[in-house]
Amino acid sequence: MKKIVEEPVDKLGLWEKRTEWPLAVVAVIFLISYSFQVLARPEGVAEFVLLVVVAAAWLAFVVDYVCRLLLAPRRFRWFYMHLLDLAIVALPIFRPLRLLRVLILVGVLQKMVGGFTRGRVIIYTVASTALLLYVASLAILEVERPHPDSGIKTFGEAVWWSMTTVTTVGYGDYAPVSGTGRVVAALLMLAGISLIGVVTATLASWIGQRVAEEHAANQVATAAHLDLLRSEVEELKGMLAAAISVQLPDSDQSDKDQADDNTSER
């Protein structure tokens, strides 16, 4: 009897697949609560409730990190490749960087828009950029607002700083002064470079598609012209054959009459 070899189960992949949507919901709740904390700065009961919600969401991220580490087949390699995740969940000084967990929504958005088409890539890029700018603005506002030397005191100023940074323009009118703020700035710069690459690739894809469509249209037109010429040639051949078939009997009859005349003269 042949032994049935069972394929190893990808426990890590199965866990990530099952927890992707629940973590996306947690990320949305975390983002909403964090936004109220930073923008509204509530006090009393509202502040306590928001703290509990944010802490619960952060605890869910910690549980997810620990489970993924335990389920990884090569734990040390996985640990080494996910040091940023460890920093986000373990170091209180990087509290604003917990917003990076919200970027799980980018992966969910990518699956929602589906495969690679130009329209879907544009939707994905615009939505991801808006989410990135909003998250970076919240993070930089929280860490820079308490510093007296910082010029970023309002959400509008934070959004303006995020836009100039992600586009790698950097006017210099606003700049982070705290260590965590500079970390946020560095990550946003890297994201901006990646964004420019995506936009450039999308534009190149659009130009290539337009050229291919025009080439295909020219081929179709050329094929149509050839078909028309063939039909006209066939029609001319038919007309010529009909004309020849009409002339041949007349020629034969005239030859016969001439032969009869010659016979009678003799």
C-alpha cells in the first residue's frame, strides 16, 4: 500500500488569511478613536473610553504579532524581517507609529479593487495616498504639538507638511523637531518615493496601452482595406469573366456565318 504523504499546512498563511478582515475592522476602529484623541483632545469619561478602545485595539495587534511569530516556520527569520512590527507594538515612544498598523487597510483595498487594470490602479493609488497623508498628519501633529519650538500646531499645518514631504518638495516652512517626528518624516519620505514610482509606472502603462490600442486600430483598418480590395478584385474578375463569356458566342456565330458564305460562293 502506498503511503499518503500529507502536505504541510501553512499555519501562518492560514492565520493571516483568517485575521485579515477582523484586523482591518480593528484598524478602522483604532484610526477613528486615535483621530478623536488627537484632534478633539477630549477630557473626562470620553477620554477614558477612547483610551480603552485604543488600548484594546493595540492589544489585538500585540496578540496578532505574537501568534504570527509562534506560527512562523522559521521564527528567527520572521522575527528579523518584522522588527518594525516589534517596535510598533513594544516601544511606547513609538506610539504614533502604531498608526502604521492601519496600513493593513491598503492590502484589503488592493483585494477589493481586484486585478491590474489602469482604472483600478488609479483608485488604489489615490486611496492609499489619502490614507497615508491622513495617518502621517495625525502622527506628526501628536508628537510635534507639545514642543514649543515646533511650528506644527494645527491639523491643517500637519496636512500641509505631510503633502510637501510625501511629494519630496520640502518647502522647509514646517519641520519636525522631535525624534519621533523625524522618524515619521523619514518613513513618509520613503513612502513618497514609492508613490512617485507607482504614479510613473501607471503613467507609463497608460501610454503603452494607448500606443497598443492605436496600433491595433491601425491593424484592423489595414485588414479592412485589404478585405475591401480583395472583394473589389473578385468583383472585377467576375465582371471580366461575364464579359468574356458574352463575347465568345458572338465570335463563334460570326465565324460560322462567314464559313457558310464561303461555302455558298463556291
